[in-house]
Amino acid sequence: MQSFTNLSAKKRRFELERLRIEHSHLLCEEKRKDFAKRPSCPYCKQTHVYKVGVNKTGRKRFKCSACNKSYTIQTGTCFHWLHMRSKFERYMYSMMQEGHRSLKSMSLEFNISYVTAFDWRHKILSSLRVSPDEFRGFVELRNTILPYSRKGIGKSKPSKKVPGKPLSPVHLIIAADSEQQKSVHVASIGQLRGSDIESRLKNRIQTGSSIVSRFTKAEDVFDAISWFGKKNKLSISRFDEDSNPNDYDDKNAKHLEQELRTLVFQKTRGVSTKYLDHYGRWATIMRTQKLVRDYVFEALRYRGGWAGYTAREDIFARFVKNHSEVEYIQTSHRRWKTAVIYKRENT
Ligand SMILES: [Zn+2]
């Protein structure tokens, strides 16, 4: 190759101009890639953000060019506003590997207060992404009933129990498909309607899949399931020990149901209906083949964790209003200043 200095002045100018253009293209490309790596703004979802140094703990801080707010990768996750991060992570591993242990024993082992142990448990459970995006193949919708519980409400507000009228049952739908995917959905308090299932599983079952449902005496439950199936244009078939035309194996859903019932009736002293969603996720994790560290990895990065945790009371209030026949009574008056900022998309 001819040396640069041997070139004529005109050719040198030409060559320099070519390099300058190539250089600016490469810079642009690098910048674009760098922007793509930066987390989008948790406040306004804008992706054009700047790096503005590091925070006290050495984590990169970003600043949004649209709303001017600054944040780190952990803003909005369950790590948000948390001081004992490594302890919290160990707590999370313990919950998912060993399953349920009493809050008292957890608080002793981790040297934290009882209230912190409770808060951490629910912070972690709100950050878990358990439910699959889409169920496929044969999708069993299994109904299970738990008692309505107002645990935590205190004795100061006794329930207005009408003599002779039984307490409303809480209907849960366990969904499980042929690909081992499964999740628990708290559907209604009181009678189960098709619209209750619709609100939890709308667009979550792939077109062309078939719903399978176990024969039960509760015809109203089957009516609700078939209403949902028809609405979503899915075929429905029923099975039991005597008649199982598709040779469907229900152990996936059955085991999850057992896990949940053990958690509610044996391992804990009852679960408040407000937190049943959380315990459903916990039971699912105990019955899954996915690695615990994958769940931990995802949960620590999930930027809706803080919002889900702080909005639990509001989410439950909305659920009671739309899917139940009981009266909503506020159990927690705790409010977080930052709760409204990080609105979770699905709540
Ligand atoms: Zn912003």
C-alpha cells in the first residue's frame, strides 16, 4: 500500500475526508448502540437518556432528556429504597429454594424485624414474573375454592356476618397447559362468572388451543368456563377418570393446586385474600422446573416491582369492587410518596 505521505496533496485531502466521514459514521453507530443499552426512563418511558455519573453506591445514574428526572437501573425494582441489598437477595433465594418458613424464623435467621420480614416477603412476591405470556395446546382451567379471609384487618372492624349465610368463597382458576406452563389466578369472591375469568386470562390463550375442564358438580363453574371459552373462540372439552377423550394428563394443574392448598392451610395460619395472588405465585415457583436463579435474576430487574408492592391495597380494592359480592374494607393505610410515580402498566 502506498504510504500516506507519498500521496499528492489532492489525494491526501480526499483520503482524509473519506476517513472523517467513515469515523463519524462509526461514532454514530456506537452512540446508537450505547443508547440501546441504556434503560429507558421509568417515569415517562422515553429512551433518549444521558449518563450522568454514578450514585453513592457506584451505580450508573441516567437522566431523561424529556422529563429531566434522574434514575438508576434499580429505580422501580424491588431493590428501590432498600439498604440491605445483599441480605435481601439471600432472603429471596431462601424463600424460593426452601419454600415457606414462618416470618418469625426468617426474622431471627436474617436478623431483621418481623415487620421487615413481612415487607420483604411481599416485595419479593410482587416482583416475581410467573405467569406465562401465552398458554398453548391443551389448557386446563381448574377451579379451586378457598375461604374468604380478612386476616390482618384486626378485631376493631368485625365483619357483618349475616346469621345463616355462609361466608363467600374465593374462586381461583389454575391454568396449566401441555408445555408445563402454569399459573394461579384469583378470579372472584362469591359466585364465579365468565367475565371474572375473562379479566384474568383475556388474550392469554393461543388461538387454536383447547380448554379442558374437569367434571365437577358445580355446574355454575363450568358455565363460567364455557362462557369464557366461547367468548375467546376456544373449543372446550371435559374429562374425569371415567371419560378422558383427549387422554389429558392433569397432574400439572393438580400438583399446583395441592401446593397452594398446603401453603394456605398447613404452612401458614391462613392467608388474607388480599395476598392470595402473591401466594399463588409462590406456589407456582415451588412447582416449576425453571431455575431459581433465573427467577431471582428477573425479579431483581423487573421495574414494576416497587409499583406492584406499593399498590397492593389499591389493586385489591379494585378487585373487590369488580369481582366480588363482599364489601371492601381498607386494611392498610400505609402510603409511599413514590408509589404514584412508577405506574405499573398492568395494574
Ligand atoms: Zn422521562
